Amino acid sequence: MEFYGDYHTHSRYSDGREQVERIAEAARRRGLSEVAVTDHGPQLLVLGVDGLHSYERLLQEVKSLNIPGVRVLAGAEANIIDLEGRLDIPHRLCEELDVLICGLHPYTIPGNIQDGYRLFGSNHLRHLGPGWRRKAVNANTEATIAALENNPVDILAHPGLFFEVDIFEVARACVRKDVLFEINCGHRHPPPEDVEIAFKAGVQFIINSDAHFYDTVGELDYGSYLMQKLGIPAERIANFRFGGDEGWKKKR
Ligand SMILES: [Zn+2]
Ligand SMILES: [Zn+2]
């Protein structure tokens, strides 16, 4: 299996352990020609960047890097903060970044109290019974689809992780909005049955590491395993190297 890029990694600007340059070196060691550093948005408690200025610094830093053979992209993993799908990164900055990922994460500061209750509160209560669970799934699905519709998102991070969603509905929204559906190797998520649903719904996948360490940059084995197990052809994987055609189209 051969991939040319990894588009989801974390540096010390958020909760990763490495400097940007070391991530680029790790990518080169793996034989990748592109890597994106996509630090967590600021409304993720403790783990997020300590302010939007971190992205300005990241943008400067990737410009000044010179790692032969590896193009380093500045990105973000924005948090979905309410049911309207707002992100914790303003549109102006989204347009400046090379790659925009979004996802739902626990310990996110919600955009407002009501949505915080429906989105994050109902997820805490979902174990109380099927009614609560359904409410949580509906809220998570609604927020995710709204985020894809209202923002220039390139990649939906680990769909259904931490927050259960209606995978088919979310996958259809990815197809409609031309958003890549992520197979996240760091979390080994989504499980094969969900990937199969997304495959049948017609999504284009991207296989990422979600690396927080040097050694896990470009670690994409879980994706290779799913491609084989489910018979997903290479042309359905945005970052798979085939026919010399490299580089998927970002929205900016
Ligand atoms: Zn994430
Ligand atoms: Zn991540």
C-alpha cells in the first residue's frame, strides 16, 4: 500500500509532542511528499492551541521550512461548537489555511449554553436509555452536517468517534459537499462496518494518522487493512499514490 501524504498531525502548538520541523522530517522518513500539521482549535479545553495567533505562527513556520521532497501544509482541526455547525476558527483564518479539518470532540467549550446541553450534555446522558441515545445521535448528526454545509471543510475527522452519528446521513453530506471522509489510523476509527456504509454511500476517503508523535507520522496501516478487507479501490482514497497522480484538491 502506498500513500503520498498524511493530512492530520498535531504539533506542540496544540497537544502534539513534536515541533513542526520534526513532523516534516518524520514524513520524509516515511517517503511522503506532503504532510499537514493540523492543530486543535482553541475551544478544546487544555489540548487546543492557546489562541488563534498559533495558526499565524504555524503559517509562517511552514513557509520558512525547507525539507527536500516534502511539502508541509498549515492546517487546523477545528471543533464543531454548536448545532448550526459553527467552528472555533473564524472563516477568515479558514481561508488562509491550506487544509481545514473539522470534528466533534469532548471537552469543547460550546458556542452557547442551549446547544452545549443538546450536543455535549445529551452525549453524557446517552447511557440512560434509547431515548437519550437517539437525541444524542440526532444532535451530533445535525451539528456535523451543518458544519460541512457552512464551512469550507476539506476533511471530516474520525466520523462518529466520541459522538455517535448517523453514518449514512453524514456520508451523504460528505458526498454533497465534496468533503473527504476520514479513516483515522491513530484511533483505528471508524470501525469496518461504518466504513462500509460510507463506501456504499459514495464518499471519497482520506486515510490519516492523527499523529501526536514522531514515530506515528505516516502510520496508515489501519487504512491499508480496511482497503483490503472491504475491497476499497485506490481511486476512492484521496491520498493514495497511483498512476503518478498526486495531490488532492484543497478548497483554497
Ligand atoms: Zn480529533
Ligand atoms: Zn486530531
